[in-house]
Amino acid sequence: MGFSNKSKLLIVDDSAFMRKLISDFFDGNLKIEVIGTARNGVDAINKIQQLKPDVVTMDVEMPEMNGLDALKVIMEKCPVPVIMLSSTTINGAKNTLNAMENGAVDFVAKPSGTISLDLHKIKEELVHKVEHAAHVSVAKLKKPIGHKNISTKFANDITKKREITSMKNSTTTKNYKFTKEVNASTRNNQWSNNSKKIVLIGTSTGGPRALQEVITKLPKSINAPILIVQHMPPGFTKSLAERLNQLSNIEVKEAEHGDVLINGKAYIAPGGSHLKIKKLNSQFQIILDQNEPPRSGHRPAVDVMFENVSQFSEFDKIAVIMTGMGYDGSKGLIELKQKGNTIAIAESADTCIVYGMPKAAVETQLVDEIVDVDDIAQTIMKYLP
């Protein structure tokens, strides 16, 4: 593979040591070529205009112009996918979430502060995220939250085309038939307003923006508790919950062990813990599990939450899978569908920052609705009493 086929990376950090360390991560990488470095936000903006990188890693905390201020200018003047490198302080977490809102694709938490001598711990994560970010559509990153991108009708047409294709494919006809039977029976007979409902949401890359789009549109009167898994390290989920709580009609909190599920309340799994529930008398409580290993690299994992909740027949479930890399959620979705009444909603490719997790869900052929992120809240409410 020649250099011309590689995505071009610019590294922005005020520490020469960190710039060197991050550059070394990409030595011999077949997909990414480091084309330059910058020492602060001002330098970054100039270098982006000169070198035209495909992707940028940007430190949040820098002198002269920090990463957050630089990002705002970059997204306005010379938009490019940016991965933020953040410290795990409370302030660092808040700034990182601001960066996500302002168009950063994703972030990686430095393991030990501004100059992390043990940065190698996050090498694999950073390289993986940079490789993916290089192919993210800048138009989606620039799009202000709340902007309608494409009609639901078009998204539904795509679903129908997929369904027709899968019918033609003899190897999947059996699976397709099973799917249709499950969905038809769910819709026709068993989806009643009398049974308890629970909403389960899973997301990853691009998730903070997508969650803001969905959670802020849910009414206070929503007749179900909401469990959320967003792939994030410890420390960041609390800031995310606080931010969403300030912006939303419903109450949003970082889940705590022993929390009792209440309708109209959203619980975000803390980074580092799987989110599960258990029944105690007539109530349902949250269990945070740090002992079960990460699933496909994630703790919390959407699959773990889906599989756990699938055991409780007391609830009809609304499972929502939104933007993110990988396939977390699709295995758990199969269990949810097999064990009880579940409506599955996937975010459309048209609004996903990364169409990985929803794509994997759609490929199970168990998804009932494929909708733009703007329409997810409305679609959830359609199935609630």
C-alpha cells in the first residue's frame, strides 16, 4: 500500500514528549500516516489549513488556545474529524463532553494526566479510533443538534428494500420468516398498554450527541424507566448524566447500585460497570457489576444489559441501538426478541456518526423501526401507553 492510500493524521499536543509518543503509535501503520504535529490550538488551525489532514488528535488542555476553542474554529473554518485526548478530572470530563457537542468524533482519556508516561495503555484504543474517525462524514459532525437530515419515510423505504433483499436470499429466508412472525405477533396481540414497559438504549461513538437529541425530547410523563449504556470510561458518565439532566424534562442520573427503577427516570451505566437489574419484592433495583469481564472490549456493554433484562417477563421492552463502532447490542437483541415482547429501534445510517452498532442490529433482521436520530424519541413514545 502506497502512502497516497493512507489517511493523513495531524497530532496536536503542547508536550513534545506526548507528540513523539503518539507519533510512534502509528509507526508502520498501514492505514494512517502522521503528516505533522502542532503545539497548540493556533498552530493546529494553521497546520490543518496547510496540510489538509484526514483526521486530527487534539489535546484538550493547551496554552495559548486550548483544544476546545480550537475545535470550534476548526469545525467552522476547516472541518475535519477530531479525536480529543482528555484528562480524567471533573473539568476534563466536562470539557470533553463540550467537545463532543461541538463536533469532535470521539475522545480517549489519558491514563494519568496531561503528560502520561503510561500512554501505551491506550495505544490500541487511540489507533483504532483514529483509523475509524478518518472516514467519518464531516457534514454529520457539523450538523447542529436538532437538525432534520432525511425523512423517516426514506429510512423506512430502505428497511423495506433490505427486507425484500433478505427474502430473495434463500439462506436467510428462514430467519426472515421467524423475524416477521415475532414482529407480527408482538404488534398484533401482545403489545398492550396494560403491561409494564422499560426502555433500553445502547450507543457508543457519537453517542453523547445522539443521547442529547433523544433524551431531551422525552416527556416527563413517560411511563417507563430508561436504562442507558454509553461506552465511556469511569468519570465521564457522571458528567454526561449531569449534562443531560440539566437539558431534559425527565430526571437523568448516573446509575448507582441499589437504585430503584422509577418511571420517567433515566439511569446511565457508570464507566467500568455492567448495568443489570434484579427484582426485590415488587420493585426492580439496579445492580452494578464490576466482576463480569468486559464484553467485546466494553464494560458497560449493551449486550450484557439486554441479556439481563430479557429474563424479566414483567416488562415489555423497547430496545434502541444508536451510533457506534462495532456490534455491541446485536447479540443481546436476539435474546430480548426470543424471550419476550420487544420493539427494536435502530438509528439510520443517515444520522449515525458511525453506522456500526445499528448496522449489526439491522443485520439480525429483528429491527422493527429504522429512524433518524431526530425521530427516535417520537418512535419510543409511539409504543408507550
